[in-house]
Amino acid sequence: MSSHNEQLLASDANILSTTDLKSKIQYVNPDFEKISGYSMDELVGEKHNIIRHPDMPAAAFSDMWQHLLEQKSWMGVVKNRCKNGDYYWVDAYASPVIKEGEVLEYQSVRRRPNDEVKARAENLYQALNQGKKPSYTKLPRFSLFSKILAANSFILCLLFLLLQNQTSSFISLIEFISLLALSSLVTVWLFKPIQTSLKKAAIISDSDLAKYIYTGRVDEAGQIELALTRLKGETAAVVGRISNFSKIIRRKQQDLQDCIADNQMGLMSLSSDFSHIESAMSDMSGAISDVAHNSTQAASIAGQAAMDMQASLAAVNESEQVVGGMIAKVKDATNIMDDLESQSSAISSVVEVIRDVAEQTNLLALNAAIEAARAGERGRGFAVVADEVRALATRTHYSTNEIVKAIDSLQLSAEAASRQMRDTLESAHQCDTQTQNAVNSIGAVQQGIEGIHSHADQIAQVMEEQNAAAKTINGYMSQVSQTTNEIASRSKQDLNTCNEMQTLAQKMDALAGQFWVNLT
């Protein structure tokens, strides 16, 4: 949406933009951003008609593009639209940038227009938008040559009338015609260079619209004035572009100057760091030598430990064999004790039988004694025998009890010995298991020690290689430190050169600014 608020350009404003061949904006300078209200990020890639004001007649832009497509420059007064809807007037000079016959881009340099020029352009554009003919087309148009001839003729007519009473009419008429012819010839001769200049001026610009806007007239004087204005505009465009370039160069030069200064400080810091690194590398080289020496000693100690572990493994293997033999003997003793326990049980059974027989014998002897007593004198001998048998049975029973006690004691001892043997066998098995575990552990430790010995040898070798590499790196660091110092020295020279270029850029910017002020 457009407003009726005009934004006036500063008298030294230099509004510059470039577009590609499809009228897409490629670059705008800070003055363009300031007056339009758009940022460069908003404008780059957009069509240039983003700032076109609806009051501008289409014929003006058609004329501009006709000139540009013919690889010609175009000059005109343009009303542009701001981002917020305001407007501003510019005196624009658009031209193609050509290289080897090919158009690379279009550039437009704009400055503040003269107030009279702006007023004529505004009135003219308003008339064109309303479909009216420009006011300058309604006036009669006579060439400068016709005007000069008419003036000469008028002056000669006055002379003829003044001299008519002093001479005869016939002589006066002849003289008048002669003077008129001579005056016309002199006018033609004098006007010929002017005519040549007018043709050259027409080649530069021959637009009645432009003549009227910039000069307020459409005759030959306007033609020459327009040509001069066009040349001035072209010069202003060149100076404006140079001025913009000089400002960019100054900014880039300042950035480069800051960058070189930062690099110089960084190089100085880097040189100091390299010195510290070089010292640290020397210390590290010494430390690596110590590590290599310690690794060699560790490898020697690990080798001796491996030999000791080998001897320990042999001793444990012998112990394992002894324990194995002991287990076999304990197993045999356990079997014997089991047999003894079994035989004791068998003896107990036999003793029980004998005890039963003795009890039966005693019972039979008692019965025999009773029967002998009944028999009287006749059974007395039998009673004696029965008494002897009963005494024998009693002694047998007593002996049997003693045997049972001995066997019970033997069985208890055998059971205790058997339990002890089983406990001993279990302990022997545990000892055998622990011995086997010890063999496995010692074997693993031996392998670990051998691995440590191997790694210690490798570490010692690697440490020696790293020591050599550290010394090489230390040498390189010395070279890099020296090179860094040289670069820092050259960077200082570059900074001095950059300062000189900055001074030259400032002078060029001041000179371009002076030309720009003179042209505006």
C-alpha cells in the first residue's frame, strides 16, 4: 500500500544496485537499503520491480528496457516505492555491463533529482497515466536554423524599410535580395558546425520526453543541454560506481587489516606456543627414554618371574603326583577297613550263634541235671557230666560275651578308622582339586608373565621408536617455529602494505566523493 509521504534523498546520496539479465537484484549498496527500507537479504534474488511505484507509467520502463536490450544506457527520473509505502524520486542512470560483447549484468546509479526536473516529471507522468498528451507536443516546433533565418530576414526587412527613402526602390530591392542571400549563406556556413554538434547530441540522446523533463524544452538547445546532462549522468554513474567500489574496498581493506593484525598476534602466540611445545617435546623425549629403560628392566624382571613360575609349576605338579599316590593308598586302606568291618560283622554273627548254642547247651545241661536227680543214684554219673557241660556252657557264654565286647570295640574302631579314612580321602580329593587349580592358576600366571615379558619388550621397542620420533618432531618443531617467525615478520610487512593501501583507498574515496558532489 502506497502513502503520500515523500522521502527526500540526501544531496550526496549514491543509490546503486545491480541485477542479472532477468532483472533479479544481485547487489544493493547501503544508501539503497537506507532509502528503500529493505535490507539486502530481502532484496537479493527479488525482481527489481519490488520498488516500482504505481504512479510510474509503463512507457517509461518500456523505453528503459528497449535501450538496455540494445546494449545502450538509459537516463530518466523515476518515482520509487519504499517498503513502508512512502516514495522517493531519483535521477537514475541505468546501463549494461558488457564484457567481450556479452552483457554480464545491469547496473543503475541514482542520485537526487533537481526540484524543477522532478516537478516536470511528476506532471508529465500524471498526464501520461490519465491518457493525455504531453504539453510540449501542443506547441509549434521550429528548428533553430529556421529561427535564425527568420530573424535575419526580419532584420533585413527592417533595414530595407529604413533605407527605402534614401535610394531608388529598384536598387534597394536588389540590395535587399543580395543581402538576404548573403545572410542566408553566412547563416548556413555558421550553423554547419552547430548542426554537426546537434547530430552528435542526437546520437547521445534524442528523446523528446527526456528533453522536456531535464531541460523544459524540446528544441535544439534542449537537445544539446540533454546531451550534456546525459554525459554528466554517465560520468556520475561511473564516479558513483567507483565511489561505491572505493567504500567497499575501504571496508574490505579494514577487514583485511584487522585480519592481518589478528594473524600477526596469532603467529606471535603460535611462536611462543611452539617454543613451549619444543621444550615439552624435549622433556617428553627424556621421559620416553626413562620409560624405555624401565620397560627393559620390567621385561627382565618378568622373564625371571616366568622362570620362577615354571619351577613352581614343576613343584606343584610333583605335589599333585604325591597327592594322587596318597589318594590311591587311602582308597586301599578305606577298602581294607570296609572289609574288616564286614568281617567283624560276620564274626559277630558267628559269636551270636555260639552264644545261642551255649545257652541251649546250658539249658540242656540243666534239664539233664533235673532228670539225673529224678533218677537218683543211677543218674549221678550223668549229673556229673551235666554239671561239667553246664560249666562249659557257662564259660562259653562268658567267653562269647568277651568276644562280643572285643568285636564291638573292634567294630567301633573300624568304623572310626573308616570314617577317618573317608575324611582323609575327601581331604585328599580337595587337596588334589586345589592342587589342580593351583596348577591351572600358576599356568595362567605364567602365561600372563610371559605376555607381560613380551609386551614389556614391545613397549621398550616402541618407546625407543617414539623417542626417535620425538627427537625428529622436536627438530621439525624448531623448523616450524623458525618458519612461523618468518611468517610473522612478513605479516608485519603485509600489515604495513595494507595500511598504505588503506590510505590510498581513503584518498580514492575522497576523490570520488569530490567528483560525486560536483556532479550532483
